[in-house]
Amino acid sequence: MVKKIIVTGGEGRFAKELKKFKSNYKFLFKNKKQLNILNLKSIDKNIKKEKPDIVLHLAGLSRPMSVHENEINRSINLNIIGTANLVKMCVEKKIKIIFFSTSYVYPGTKGNYKENDPVLPWNNYGWSKLGAESAVQMYKNSLIIRACMTEKPFIHKEAFSNVKCNFIYQDQFIKIFLKMIKHKGIINIGGKSQTIYKFAKKYKKDVKKKKSKGQLPLNIYMNLNKMNKLL
């Protein structure tokens, strides 16, 4: 039987890429007017109408990172409270929720972070995602994806040559993600551990080197053993 999945943030960058893929799942993409994550009645209405098996939660606030420092209330509302609202409704309706978190919940000091390693976000975006994770983790019928991905082509003119991470392009990420939907718990998903510059250089030959001087921690790469085992 084809599983029906409501997708919040249905007009976001990742959702637009996901729409291009064929799979055994029926994705129902909802924009913020159709499904307002800050309104429990809106969430309830959508669930009653669509009767989904899963809620894939993509809606939220991401870039620029500065918005989470400058507009704290907005960050809390969209990333923490909105997620908690969805979890509450999924608990009530006994529906699985899948939440996209970030590698930024890890400290970024030593690198090679496993899913059960201690977390300590290094910026407000990471804290907003960890706050959301707290609600999701309380509900066992859930999957948290700690993601490290970006759009293709690489959008910046410069890339850090001293920051190591697991960047993967969205199209490749989706192929992995579709194989993880049936699982529960926490899974790190990303690509090969390498510097951002080396990652970007492969497809963007004119990208320039830049050194991080506190903008990003130097070792934000994750351990992907669990992901590879599940694949």
C-alpha cells in the first residue's frame, strides 16, 4: 500500500527538489497558507482531511543564520513551537512524524559525531533545531534526520578551506532519505567528510578559498556509520 505523507513547508527549497522524485510514497505538499504550523486547528484540519500515515516536517526558519540572532521570537515560534504543535497532533492521531534537524546541534569541535554523542549547538539556529528535537524525541513514533545538505550548484562565491563537514547536494540526499523513511530514532545523513572548499570545487571550479575565523566551527562533520549500515 502506498503510504500517504503530508509535507509541511511544501514550497521550500528541499520540497521543490523532492517533488522531482518518483517514489512509492504519496507526498502531499502543503504551503504555510494551507497548513499553518502555529495553528493547531489548521494542523488538525489537514490531518482529518488527508488521513496521512506520516507527517514530514520541513517547514521552519533557516537562512540567513543571522535571523535567528536578530529575531529570536520568530525563530522560537517557527522552529520550536511549530514543531511542538505538530508533535502534539501526531501523538493525538497516532501518526509518525519525521523531522529534519541539522548537524549544527553538535559542538563542531572534535568532529565525527555519532547520533548518541552529546549535543551543544554553537549558534541560535542550532539551538532552535535542538529545541524542536526535544519535542520530537518525546514521541517514540518519530524519526529525526540530522542533515548536512545544500543546493546544487553551490550558491556561494567562496568556500571555507579549513572547515570540515558532510555537505551533500539535495538530489543525492533525497535518494538516501527515501530509504530511511521507514526507520525511527535519530539518523545522521550527509556526504563524504571533507572541507567545504573541496566539496564546492568539484562542481564550481571558480569558487575561491576562504578561512573560517569563527563563522563556522572547524570540525562539524558527523559519523555516518549508522546511515551506511541502514543503506
